[in-house]
Amino acid sequence: MSENTLKITPQTSLFKIFFVFIGILAILALYFKLVGPIPLSLTSTVTTKTDVFTATGEGKATATPDIAKITLGITVTSDSVKKAQDQANKTINKIQEDIKKLGIPEKDIKTTRYNLNPTYDWQGEKPRITGYEVSIYLEVKVRDFDKINTVIDTATADGANLIGDLEFLLDDQKLKEIKNKAREEAIKEAKEKGESLAKAAGIRLGRILNIRESIVSPWEPQVFTMAKKESEADENQTQISPGEKEIRISVTLTYETK
């Protein structure tokens, strides 16, 4: 009796694996065609809560300026550049030295502009250069307001013929402090108003989601136009009072509701 024996070879196994793989691909292709792509699953957290509650508060703080900024200058015209420069430099150096003697520190005296321009005679067919003009401007910060008039008088006596506006400013640190004070007051008012309104409406407030701030009334320097009077100095001393300035800040709090 003879027996038929099926002999498994490596080639036979590879063919079987190949045909199985082709079959799987065919099944997947048919699935995608009929059902569509398989959705991918990503781990994520989605917040669907949209109920929010907002409350706005306003805070204000006042301060008295502590710096007076004066613009002083000299303008000189001469028939040559060198003469104009020499005269202007000599005068402005004299002004700076005498202002320092009044107790104004060097760090509070700064040159802000230096201009050199030709002057022209416009008579005739073509303009003709007749000389040169040099202008130098100083910015002087005075922290003792009793010295404001003295600084101006000293500068004009030394030859300053350009007197700009007088500005009253606030030191950066002091400005930061009053901003913080107004901000804290605004937040406090917004919280109190929000809690009161929510309680009256039967709303439970959750955590604060957002804070928005806006400057309602910024702190701006006061500006005075200076003019030198031609009569007795004691009778015509300008009594300058900077007064107080106010800054107002508005804060809006956004809460989630429970």
C-alpha cells in the first residue's frame, strides 16, 4: 500500500503567509470603501462649560508731582561756524556750572539737542549764506520746587534765551506705587460687586478665569508755559503749585459659575 505524503517546505509556508497578507489588505480596502477611515483616538480634556460671570471695579489714587522738568537753551548766530560754536559752548557750560552750584546734581542736567544751521539772505535771485546759528538745549530736573525760579533766573542771567515749558512729573517708583494702589482698589471693588450681584441673582461663583485691566485716567504731566517778566523780580515771581494728580484704573474679573 502506498501513502500520499504532503511535504511542507519553507517555500510553501512563505506562499501561505503572502496569500494571508494579501487577503487582509483586501478586507481592509473593502472596509475603508464601505465604512470610511478608522477614527484615531487621542487623549484630551475638553471643557464644555461656557457659563461665566463678569464684574468690573474701578480704583483711583492721587499723588503730588515730585519732579519739575525745565527746558533751557541758548541760540547764537555768528559769521562763522567756529565762532558760533565757541560762543554757544561757552555760554551753555557757564549755565550748567551755575545751576550745579544751586544744588542740582549733574545727573539731572542733560543736553537734549544741538543744532547747527546756516542763516540766509533771501534778497536777490539766489539765497546767500550770511552766517551760522547754533542752538543748544538743556533739560534740567528740579526736585526742590523752591528752586524753580532761581534756576530759570540763573540761566537767563548767564545768557539763556530759550525757555521752554515747565513740566511736573512723578518719579518712576512713585508712579508704580500709585498704579498698584489704584489697581488693588479696583480689584477689591470688582470682587465685592461680583459677590454681591451673584448672591442677589442666586449664582455660585467659581474660580477667576480672566482679569482685564484698562487705564481710565492715566497720570499725565502738568505743563506750564514759562515767560520771563520785565519788572521787579520779587513782585513778579511766579508762584507755581503742582497740586495733586489722579490716576484711575478699571479691572474686569471673569468668573466661572457653578
